[in-house]
Amino acid sequence: MNITLISTIHEESGLCTVSGLYKILLNLKPDVIFLEIPPSHYNQYLIERTRNNLETAAVKQYLEEYRAECIPVDIHNVSEEFFKNNQKLHNRVERNSFEYRRLMDLNSQYQEQYGYKYLNSTDCMDIWANIRKTIRESIDRLNDIEIQLIHQSWNDAIENRDQEMIKNIYKYSEEHSFTSGVFLVGVAHRQSLMEKAHIASVVDSKIINWNYENYENIL
């Protein structure tokens, strides 16, 4: 069973569009699509369609022509206050770090100009690694206990989500047979998920053949 990791963003920006992601799905022709949404939101995104993001919009367009199972693999255990606190953290860092602002602007510029080819590149991973490094350094300089706790809480939540998403993909793959799958997930998760997928493959290489490097004729 083959699964291709496709890094995305959740709203259109430049060349990162719904139609662009739809073309990627056409190139892959997946019979299973793993989504960064929790099961509790499945109906809202794909049945009732009261919620929408870039990925589910492209998936719904694909499903109009092709059959595929859509599997929500995220968990939903964070509150609105959690996201507000994270925004507070990033606002503080943005005000106090020129390097953070430079890197975020560069990331936005590249995703607008190069689209999914950038989001699924080592260049993008390098920029995100530097963004995370800059955030840590800025928080250390601020020496604000509240901001430090928010940052730790955010990191713990992301780590938990990434572990659960990989676990849920393997659980589905152990119980179902398919030929081609795709995992659509926000670009900020890419490095962590690649590492976890690699570790899982070393433990058991027979279940899933991961692709997160070869995007020829895909992007």
C-alpha cells in the first residue's frame, strides 16, 4: 500500500489553490485520502459542507468524478482559548523579532510564487526549521513565563496530534486494503510526520510504502 504525503496550507494563497491541489489528486488517483480533520468534523466538512478549507474543497471536487474513501485522522482536543493563546504568542514574537518577520514573509512569498512545489521541498522544511528556532530564541529573550507555558503547551499538542495521525493511518491500513493513498496535511507538520513515518516504516516496512521525496509527475 502506497501513501504519498502532500503538504498543504488551509487557505488559498498565490499558486496554492484548490484547483492546484485537485490536479495533484488527479495525478495520484488515490483510492484513500487521509485528512487532517477529526472524525467529529467529518460530516461538517464532507457531508453537510458547513465547514470548508482548501484541502476538503479539492477533495470534494475530486469525489465528483472519482471514488475514494476519505479518512479523518486528526484528533480534536483543543479549545478556542488554546488557539487564541497561540496567536498571542506569535504576536509577541512578531513584535520582538525582525528575523521571525523576515522568515514568515519569505515563506509567504515562496508559497505564493511556487505553490505546492515549494510546500513539499527541502527548502520549505529548512525555512520552517529556522522559524521554529527563531521562535524559541525570541521566547528565551522575552523571559515571560506565560509565553513559555503557551509555547510548551502548543508543542505538546502538535506532537500529540502528529503521533495520533500516524497511528490512525496505520490502524486503517492494517484493517483495509488499498493501492494508492494520499495524506493531505498542513506544511508545518511535515518534518515531524516524515520522521514518524520513517520510524514506523523501520518497525514494519510491509504495511505502508511512504512517499515524501519523489514528486516527479505529481506536483
